Amino acid sequence: MAIEDIDSSRLERNLDALCKIGKNRDGGIDRQLATPADLQAREWLRAYWEQMGLTVHSDAVANLYAVLPGREPGLAPITVGSHHDTVPNGGKYDGAMGVLLATELAQSLQDAGTALRHPLCVCSFTGEEPSDYGVSTFGSKVLAGRLGSADLMRQRHAVTGETLAAAVARLGGEPGAADQNRLRPGDWACFIECHNELGRVLFDEGLAVGVVDCITGIYRETVEVTGTPNHAGTTQMPHRRDALLAASLFALEFEALLRAYDDPQLVGTIGHIEVWPNASNIIPGRVVMALEMRCCDPALRADVLQKMEAMTRRVADQRGVHIHRRLVLDQAETQMSPLVQKALLAASAQCGQPERVMASMAGHDAANIARSTPAGMLFTQSVDGLGHCPQEYTRAEDIYTAGRVLLAAVQHLDEELDR
């Protein structure tokens, strides 16, 4: 018999308990990869899952798993989860909410004495957020075969110099076995990640949840602008080839180009800039910028890049500088499984929610898992669109709704898969 409810009070207590781990004096949470708070959170999760009677284990890169057995032998697990680490001075809901919602699914099934056909696997991935080791979505990247043992030895902490391999070992992993730590097709029946949106689409529409159909592609360049450094007092304005002002014009033209498309699934950022010689009495001669564009439509991305060529030439000619662009990353968008989307949408309708389909403009572990496994995502509303900050907030009633949708979707998938 299908069950329809979760214990929202228990879920809220667990969120409150986990968010105390790594909380700083300003109210944010510092629980980055391989920090003492990361270790403490892992111990808390393990203890809680073991107290539930789940089978708890970790893999070569310290991804955490807790399994509730199914009633039909030999079926691969339905896996639900997210991550427990945070950005510096992060919020309470990002990642942790998804892990604890998955935990609540298992606990609610236990409370009802209901066993799924498939095992239910609760997971918390290692190091989803960008870290001082220079990698993000780390645990799921290893599962997807995008990182291996050599990468773990090569990546080092920006401050301490500790290798990522040593950090993984401290977390209880076996970094030397990372190359064998691959998720193969069929290992999991499917995967669902629930996450706060980190944007304002659901908030603006007054919706509790949305179903993700695509996780954005990410394109990055290094843009180098070369002008002429010269004396700031003796060089008259018509004779200047100021690299910083040219770079500023480039940034504004880039923004105008993207705005002209008026597409909510196309965004761009210039988020890092370095200036040489960076002195108050010298006209800047060289600027290096980090440019990023996110888009779910490859044809649209190609059109933007074509127009950027003309834009680059125009700015260079207008300002008398040289502009060189170098590709850093061209990561394709990831489509979520139609099967998992269908189950989440049916579950949303069952729980009285509009069937809202949307893109994720942030990267998530689900994008890596989708390489080998039918994967899907459910978003919860982020009040005021806030994320990656102490002020991020998802209402308790929206989390409760997400829990009910997840529970219904898992039961739909349990009945449909492997028939």
C-alpha cells in the first residue's frame, strides 16, 4: 500500500541539528570539504542512519550511503540524496536539505512498515561545492569517471598544500581505488536529487516545487586585453590605449549582447579580473578576465559565440587594444531522464502542485550521475531567490511538500522500473 505522508517535524529537527555543525559567529555555515565540520557532519549522518538500522557504507572517495532493503532480491537501488558540505559562510538548506529529505523518505517507509520492491539508497556526495582543493561536484565526478586517482594526487589545497588524496584518506576513503570507483549503467535503478533552487523562478511564481528538465551547460573563457602602459599624468587622453577601460567596455558589451536575447536560460558573468601593473600612476597595460556563460540550448550558445567574435573586434578597434580569448571550459548541458521527470510531475500533481518544468542554471551532482543512470531533480522554492549565503531560506511547508512529492515519485518509480 502506498504511503503519502512524511514527518515534517522530525525533518525540521534534523535540519536544525545538522545546521549547527560548522555554524559560525555570523550565522553562516562553514562546512567545506575535509574540514573538521565536514568530518563531524559525516559522523552525525552515519550515527543517525545506523540508529535507523540502515546499512551504512562509504566508497573510495568517501561518498556516504545508507540502504533500506527492498523486498525483491537482485534489484538495483533507487538512490535519493544530495550533499552535506557548504560554501564558505553558506546556508542551512543547500545540499543538506536534500540529504535529510532522502533520510526522511526511508524513515517514513520504516514507520509505515512499507518495503519498496527496490532498495532505497540515501546518499551524500563528497565535496559538491567548490573547495580549496580546486574541484567541485567531486564525489559524483569520480563516480562518472571524470576524475581519477591521478587527479587526486595532483589537486592540492590552495593554502596548506595537502593533496586531495590525503584529504580523502582522512575522510575514510581509499584514494588509490578511485579509478575503480565508477558508477556503471544498472548499478542504480535511478537517481533523484532534491535541492533548493538557488534562484527566484519558483519564488516569483509563488510555487513550492519545480521539476528540472535540464542542467545548464557552462562555458568559460579567459579574456586577455593588451594595451600600452604609460605615465598617468603625461599621457593625454586621446593618446591612451588603456587596457582596463577596454576591458570594461568589453564587459558591458557582453552584458548587452546577452540581455538582447531576453532569455531567462541565458546568463553571463565576468567574475574575476586582474590588472597590470595595477598602480595608481600608470595607465593599465594588461587585463585578464574570467568570462562565464551558462545556457541550456547549444544552438543559442553557438549564436552568442558567433556574435561575440564581432563584438570583440569592435571593442579592440574602438579602444586601440588587442583582445585574445582562450577557451577554458565548454561543458555541455545535461538533460534529465524523461522517465524520472514523468514520475516527479505525476507526483507533483498527486500532491496538488502545478506541473512546473524548469531548467537548473546551477551545476549539481545529478549532472554527473546522469551520465550512467536515469536521473532527475526536484527544486524547492528559495525565498527571494537567495542561495550560497546565510540568508537562504526555504519555508517548512515547501520542504514538506517536496518530501511528499519525492515519496510519491519514488513509489511510482518503484512500481514502474524493472518490470
